[in-house]
Amino acid sequence: MPAKKTAVVAVQKGKKANTEPKFPYTTKPSSLRRLLQEIPKKPKPPKFDSELLKSWGFTDSNDYSVIRVLKAVGLLDSSNQPTPLYATYMQLDGGAAALGEPIKKVYAPMFHASHTPYKEPLEKLQNLFNIHSGGGERALDQQIQTFKALCESASFEASTEPAPAGVAQATLGGPTVGTPTVLDPAGSVVHINLHIHLPENKSRRDYEAIIEDIGRYIFGKADQGHRDE
């Protein structure tokens, strides 16, 4: 009986190895990881090609395989040109969050099986990719390592739920500032979830001025009781 079970498992693995990989992967996951760290530091190029990669220090012939991964998650278009998402990803503040959603779409089965698949141990990831993808053992491993490299440069904490109608608000480090506000005569409203990183070593009056500007320019509120100190 044990021999029969072993034979069945071998047949199943053989069938899986003969199928095509379903997720993008690079043969150099370490280069993908390094490239994602370099993109925010470099000027946005008109197009990605082997010459550009070499000028950025990616000289291995296998490094070019990272291009198909960048295209799969929407950082490059079909012509290898940077997309609007690429420009957003270049921003140090918010770039990682912008990459989170495309990754969740490309790897939807993984996020359906786990809230945080990028935190799962290797054994669990191997099981998930074996179920939902294809390719031989090496291809499966490269798909897993590619997924991990992408997730290391992304953030999945930002909420993607649609904002409730009828409320406009700003959030500063947790507390909510503002009240429900109608923004046009037709009754349309916008929900604003504003996160502000306040500078250090400022006086209380400086912080109050920042909040007053938010009220003035976002909520249309005039100064009340303003006084200079």
C-alpha cells in the first residue's frame, strides 16, 4: 500500500511539472529584489531594455527576466515603457502601497487562501504554489522567490474599501479631524483620509498652523480665534 501511494504522488507531480507556470517569475529573484529597491533612486527611463539594466549594474544575462515580472504587475507596459503605476512606485511615500494592489490581483489565489500569504512559512507557500501553479520543481521555486521579492517591496496595510458616502474627513496620526461635509450643490461628497507626517522640533504654534491650513484649504473653514504667539 505505501508503494502504491508513492506511485500516485509521483504521477501527480509529473503531471504538474508538465503544465506551464501560472505566475510570473524571474530566474534571478535576487536581481528583482535589488531592482525594486533601485527604481525609486533612479530617474524614470523612457524604456527598459538590456542596455538600461547594464547601466544600472545588472549585467548578468539572466537579469533581463525581471522585465516580464515588472510587466506582469503593471510597472511596465507591453512595450517595456514605465506606466503611471511605475511613477507612483518611485515615490518614497506611498509607493509601496501602490504596488500592493497589483500584486494581490496577480496572486489572487494566494490571497484567497491566506490573509497574509507573504508571511507564510516556505512549506505553506510551496503547498499553495503547487496547488495553483505549474512547472517543474525549479520553476515553482523561482515563482515563490519572485513572489517574496515583490512582496518585500510592497505594502498591503492600506485599506482599499470604498469610502462611505456623505463624509469628508482628515486623519492625522490616527485621530479624525473634520465633520461630514457636502462638497457641491448637487450633494456629491468626497471621503478624505489624510495622513500627515508632522516635522519634528516644531513649536506648538507651527503644528496649529498646519492644522489651520488643512481646515482652510480642504474643508473651507476660516480661522477662528487666530492669534500670533
